[in-house]
Amino acid sequence: MSGSYTSWKDLLTRRLSGWANFAAAVRASEAVTVVDSTFLQSSVASMLRRNLEPDTILTYIERVADLVRFEELFERINSTPAPLGVRRRGAGRRSKFR
């Protein structure tokens, strides 16, 4: 683990705080924000590489989802008029892999 973190608990608490700040800023803004999944994937990947307990990883993901409430963001995106020539596809729906 790099940086000034004393434990995984400390690191994950700081990351959750960052997600909370991000979510608050998005809700306070009139701009539409598109979230890149890399932000969550990189955290999960680092936890997997270091063999953290699966329950720890799942709890972290659940807490991020509770903070950000992605469904709320999708509703906001869908309620905003699209610029001319832009077509929206599937915001808020999960794709099915074949």
C-alpha cells in the first residue's frame, strides 16, 4: 500500500469520503456529469490484487453505490434535453453479454 495510509480501512474511508464529495458536487451542479467506470474499477482492482477479503470489497462497492445513487444520476441525464443530433441509448440499463 502506498501513500500516507496506515491501513486498508483508512484508505477505503478516505476514498469513500471522496465519492461522497463527488456525489454532493454532482447533485449541487446543474451540469450533467458522466461517470467513467474506471474510477470504481481501479479501486476494486487494487483490492483484488492485494487479496482483500471479498466481504470488504463488496461492502466498499455497496457504500459507493449508496453514496452516488447511480439510478438518480441516470434519471437526471435522461431528463435533460439532448443536444441536436445526439441520440441516447440505454442510459440506466445494464447490457447483457452473450
